[in-house]
Amino acid sequence: MPEFPVATTPSPGIMGVDWEVRVDFERLRQHRIARVREQLETHGLGALLLFETSNIRYASATAIGYWAFNKGERWVVVTRNDLKLWDFGSAAKAHRLQLPHMYNHENSVGGNTGLQGAIGPEAGLHARAAKEIAGFLRDAGVENEPVGVDMAETSVFLALQAEGLKLVDGQQPMMLAREIKSPDEIVLLTQASAMVDGVYQDIFEALKPGVRESDIVALAHARLFEMGSEFVEAINSIAGERCSPHPHVFSDRMIRPGDQAYFDIIHAYNGYRTCYYRTFAVGRASQAHRDAFKQAREWMDMAIDRVRPGNTTDQIAQVWPQAHEFGFEDEMDAFGLQFGHGVGIGLHERPIISRLNSLDDPIEIKEGMYFALETYAPANDGHSAARIEEMMVVTADGPLVTTLFPCEELMVANEY
């Protein structure tokens, strides 16, 4: 086994070329809608009604600005043989122009549910949306079959019930559809990671006294967009006494000599996410910093060793410490620190791995899963901490790590 992970999954670049096989987007679209329709059969559903943005992207291959993320103003209905998209105003016309082989005046139309209550129910938009959805289901011959709904505003849900539709959970079928990644998806996920590799090089060089946490966030945003990121969902930038407990938000705190600092970069390339932590010391590292990092790395390596097809997620969670062993009252309070989660077109997909849920409800690890593992170790100085994360694809032979910026030992930025 190599001393450090090396590039073993392709990250061929962001352009399409005629001289190399890269991502086949039509194949990607067909794979995803086939996975969705498999779930209709598996769960005995007549249709899936999707409002959640990642589910819409997965099923319909459409996207608009991040401002619309999970606002409930776009939705798609998938049946065994048909698909219809309702989108925000002129976006419906744009899809007909951008994907003419998929969309026309019949299956890409404008829709509106009231902008999360900003347009009151008196306008009748909830009832209109429900009637249009019910009409499409009648035309498809599935109006009497269960309809899986992933998420919806209460007013919309009630309007759908008033149309006589039998509504059931549609989020779990979609999570199962998205659980296994195709080769095209793995290339996109790997390319997204490669972009973050480069950002961490820039962060490592920029990390010095006088730079603020927020300056690192600005740097990361700029570099990601320069490299072709579609959107940046979040950047964690945490330093010094803010490291423990993890606050999950950056500030304008100024970096100081001897700080320990950790970062998480969450962005999307062609819709596919990263969740990628690294920890550094600034100028110099104390023994407390090094001990915390060593502990976080040990917990990580033990977890990675258990990533094998046929193993179950409880086997991973078991190697991580109990909440009280690193300063928390219970597993709910410590949730998200010793943690694993699927990554794909959404940030948190199956499987979710933690002591909170995995010990009692384990999930089988399967070839083609792609997920992140995260560990967190508070330092014994009372305020510092180490936080690391690795993303990987599960192969028949085990995990291939795709997050390649060095993380075997604590790196000191601009060492004195």
C-alpha cells in the first residue's frame, strides 16, 4: 500500500474534447432517469413528485441559479414512461432551447407555488399546481397509484391531498436511486476533488498572521470559480480558540502565530459535490496540535480500513470514540464530528455513518458508493482541534481515496 493516496480515478479536465473519452453526459442522463424509474417499480409507486433541488437535477438534468435551491418553486413528476417539469418563469422556455431532444411545450412549463408564502393562498397558486399535477397523473393513467413526494410546503401538500392523491414518502426512493454512482458520476466527483486539491495549495501558501478567516473564504471562492466550479455551497474556515467546539461558521477573526486552523470546502462541479476538510498549523505547531492531528488521523485510517463491499456501516462507526470520550454528553450533541456521508449530486446522501444511527441501523457498503469520512479530535490545550476528511469511491477491492492534498501528518504553513 502506498504511503499516501495517489490519483487512481480519472480527473481528465473540465473541457470536452474529441481525442479522449471523458464524461458522456447523455449516458449520465440516461443512467440517472433509469435509476429513478427502477425505484418506481421497487416501491410500487405510480409516480415520483420531486421538489428537492438535487432530486430535480438528478431526474430532469435541469438546473437554474443557486438562489432557487430548495425554494419549492420548481418541481418534476416522473412516471414509468413520462416526465414533466414545472420551472420558474422563463426557465421553462430556456430548457426547451437548451435540451430540445428532451423538452417541449408539453413537458417543460412554467410553475409557481407562491414563493414560500409571499404570494398568499388567495391567489390560488397552490390549488392550480395541485390540479395540474393531478391532471398529468390522470393522463399517465396512474392517478390511483401511490405518489412518492420528497418534500413540499404544507400548503402544497394539503392541496395535493385535496385532489385525492395518495401521497407517500418519495425521499427514500430517491436516496436509494442516488446511492450507487456511475463511472461518469465518479469522474465528475473526482474532478471536483481535484479542484479542491489546488485550492488547498493556495490556502497553505496564504495562511499566515494578519490574514482573516474570511480572507481564506474569499480566496477559496475565487479560485474555485476560476477553475470552473458551478457553485460554492459553503467554506468552513476556523482558527485558534474557535476550533473547539466546532462552530460550523467562519468569522473575520485574524489568524495569529501558532494557531491551529481547519477548513472545509463544499462546492459543485457539474452538480457533483465535495466535502473536504484539512487542518494546518500556522508558523509553528505545539505538541497539543500534533497529538490532536495524530488522533484524528488514526481514527480516519481505522475507518478507511473497514470500507469494503459487504461490510456494514456499523463496522465503521464502531472504531470511532463515544461522544463522552471527546467532550460531549451524548451522540446527538456530537453528531457530525466522527461522521460519514454519501456525496454526489447532493451533499448528504446514503450512507450516513455515525454512532448515532449506524450501530442500530447499519447499511451494507456496496461497490459504486462514493462517500466522505470525517474525524475530529479536540486538543488537550482546551481550545484547538484537528479536523480531517477523505472522500472515496468503493471498488471491488476496497476504497480509492480521491482527496489528495497531503494529510498524513500535520503540515505547518509558512513555518518559522
